[in-house]
Amino acid sequence: MDSKIRIVILQRGWVAVGKWWQSGDECKLENAIIIRIWGTSKGIGEIALGGPTSKTVLDKAGTMRFHLLTVIAT
């Protein structure tokens, strides 16, 4: 198990941020937020390094549960 804040790119274009937990192949993000609009000029790395910009649009998503094989990158 882990509990670090991560940006997670999932299948079908979902990009979420939250407190990461993993047990075997089952994963979850607690206090998850969907990044609907990045609002950056330098891609997702800009958010990873400096947080959301004034143009970033975030949607609260509660707790997200998903299988490890749906994760593209973190």
C-alpha cells in the first residue's frame, strides 16, 4: 500500500489526482479530482511540478476504484 498523492492517467482519457492506494491489482484514489482541462502551456508536467494553473478545471470525484491494468501512467 502507498498513500502518496499521484496524478494517474487511466484508460479512455481519464486523468485524476488523489491519494493513491494499491493492494495487489486493486487500486484506489481517495479524495480524487478529475483534471477536465489542463489549462497549461507545457502539458501535464506543468501541473505535476507546479500545481494547477488559473486556467485548470478540476472536478471532485470522491473515491475512485480501478484495476491496475487500466493505469497508463502515474
